[in-house]
Amino acid sequence: MMYNVLEARNNLSKLIAEAESGAEVTIARRGVPVARLVPIDDAPPRPRSAFATWLQEHPLTPGHARPVDEIEAIVAENRAAGA
């Protein structure tokens, strides 16, 4: 995905989350690509949030359960939107 510098500055947390999830993010100045955010291959895994850890230890009934990764993605998205 390509973002201009102003968009990148205003949404840096979101762009970093995109790169962490494997996406390549290009930053452009006046439509010309000048930088790229990519995931680091040997980066240590991100620690799970306290809530996600708690959910793993206290699973919900099958009718109410969601995968921990899905919940973490929603939490990260909400945090990035509020940043």
C-alpha cells in the first residue's frame, strides 16, 4: 500500500501494524515513493496482551469463543484508530 508523507505521519501506528502483519508499506512524497516499511524477518514475536493471555487461560464456551489472534487484531486496530 502507498501513503503520502502526511498520511503516514498521522497513521504511523497503523502502518507499523500493517508491516508487522507482513504487508509492505510505501511512503511517497508528491507521488514519488521515497521510503518503505517492511517486517523484520528475525523480529521476536510480539507479546500477547494481558487480555489475550487471560482468555487463553479461561476459554469461553464454543458459542462465544473467538480466536485469540482475531481478538488481538481487533484490539490493535482499535488502539491504532484512537492514536
